[in-house]
Amino acid sequence: MFKPFSFFIGLRYSLTRKRNLFLSFVSLISMLGVSLGVLILIVALSVINGSIGTLRSEVLKSVPHVTVSAPSLEQNWQDVRATALAAPEVLAAAPFMEGEATLRHQGETTFLRLRGIDPTLEAAVIENGNRFYGELLERLANTPDGIIIGTQLAGQLGIFSSTEVSVLGLGSLLNRELSNSLGFEVLGFADFGLYGNNNVALVNLEAADTLFAQDPGVELQLRLRVDDILRAGQIAEAALQSLAGVDIVPWNEVQASLFNALNMEKILTSFMLLMIVIIGAVNIISTLVMVVSDKGADIAILRTMGASRGVIMAIFMVQGLIAGIIGIIVGGIGGVILALSITDISLLLERLLNSLFSGANIYLISHLQTRIAFSEVMFVCFAALIICFVATLYPAYRASRVQPAEFLRYE
């Protein structure tokens, strides 16, 4: 169907339209519509990917890559840890115990998630590159009654380092056994991520075991760190497949509601922005319909010279696809360039606005991160190409139904 003859005739129609390098003003608008749709869609997906990556990093500051639990884990966690570390994709493993507790300081009481850890092993499994955090873990290892508190929680309660706080497990609180509370010395404050800074604190594993003695639901668990967080569950299952009765929960199941919502938002945003490409494709339809009316005599001559209806369809499909392909290429390249430089652009705009308005303190999202997935870029371009191809079918079909006798009767 797409023979060289059809291609060259369609290309000639596209590039020789009345002193214009492109089809016409309407054809130019259609190309710009497709370009704008592809560009905005690529930038939006890159921003959403960057936001998801940032939120994932924040979540993993307090949520383990993989949580492993078993009925007898408290007795044989060293063996389970050794089995997990035998897998090359498991980078580190450490025991921990986490439960609800209350923290009291100078008459202020708040609920928090208290995590008991082994500080010497915890340093290898954390997703926190702050060197100060590692120093805090070293201090915790040397201080049996020490506690590390999230920065936001410390600010809310007005807690400073070297301050004494009182912690009581939730089970003891419900049983009104207030005498089971333990005193801790605040060693410092740590960044537990966006979702952990206001309700997470760390203590030694032995202290947590004492605090949660009245909480039957709080058990010793194992925390794994893997080299590929997107395959965390598969890696843990493969590493511990020889063990029976082991429950494996990866981070994406723990935070399923958050990331499912983000992925749904990404899909809906992509669908809405794809409408811009469809609008550009509608302009391609209108352009080709006008071209078919303008080229009626040419079509009739080609038909009398032996061109089949399929050849006529191919000519106008090529003409429409050229406009779409040019728009997709321009939009794709522009979208990638804009996505890579959007942070610098926001900084430049921020400085420009602050220089224009005296005394203004306008802050844009200068820390906005983008992540370009070239598979998504290719998918967007392919989807736009399909839309443009579908848009050429009706005008091309109308061109193939032209009757030569009607147009040549008065020629």
C-alpha cells in the first residue's frame, strides 16, 4: 500500500503548499498541537517519576526494604539472617522490634512508633546517607538507655539533646501499669524521612524488649536491605525459599496505598494530557479534508492514469503522517530537554521575579526533581503516532472515493 510513488507524491504535497514550507497555517497549528501535547506529557511524566522517586527515598528512611517475620524468629534470627545474607542480592540484614508507645517530656505526651534496633547492625541496612546518623547509632550502641528521636517530633515537644524523657509501651498503658515506663537520655535527632520524622524513635533492642513485654503483638523481626528495591519481595523470597513459615513483606506492600495513589494519578494525568495530542490530530483531519477538496482535480488525474484507491489513500495518509511525525519529533526532543533543565529554569524564573519586584520573596519549587524514563518517552511518541495515523484514515478514505468524471467534466 505504501509504495514509493505514494510516499513521494504525499511528500511533495506536504512541502509545496503555496509558498509555505509546511502544509499551511492550519497544518502548522496541527503540528504545534501534537508537539505541545507530546512535550507536556513527557515533562509531566518526568516530574511525576521524580516525585515518586523522592517520596520513595523519604519512605525508605524509616521503612525497611523487606520485613521478615516468623513464629520462632526470636530464637533463631541469627540463622535466618545468615541464610538471607548468603544471597548475593541481599546486602545487609538486622533485627528490630517495633511497637506503639507513649513518650512523655515535661508534661507533654505523644504517641509514637518506638523501634528497638541493634545499632551495630542497623548502620548497614539504613537508607540514610547522613554521616551524623551513623555517629548517633554508635553513641546508641554505647548508651543502653539512649534514644534517638525524629527531628520534627523533637521540635513539637521542645526536646533537646541530653534531655531525659519517659517512654511507656502501649500494652502497659492499656493495663494501667505506669510503673513499667523507662527513662531514656536523648542522644540526638535523626532524619527518618518525610513520613517518619514526627512519630519515630530508636532505642536499643534490649530496652524495647523490656518495654513491649506487655504487648503480645510486638515480636522480633528481621530487616533486609537489597540491591534492587523494585524487586525487593522477589529477592527476599528467593533468598529465604529454603525456610518454612517465614512471612515476607516488602516495602511496596507496606506503603501500597501511597504508591498506588501516585501511580493512579500518573495514569490519569497521562490520559488527560493525551487529549492535547488528540486535539492536534483533529487539526490534521481538518487540514487533510481541505487538501482533499483542493486537490480534487489532481486526484482525478492520478485515477485516470491508473492509480488505485489504495494508492490515493496512501498519498494522503503519508501527507498527514508527515505533519504528525514532525510534531512528535519536535515535541519529544523539546520535552526531554525541558525535563532535564526544569530545575534550572525554575531557579532562573525565581531570581527574575525577585529582581523585578523589590522586597519580594518568591520561592518556586527549585528542588523539583525529574526522572526521564526513555521507555515512557518512546511510548508517548508511539501513542501520538498511532493517534495521528488514525486521524489520516477518514480524509484519505474520502480522497479515494473521488470520482474522476465529476472533477474532469469541466476541465
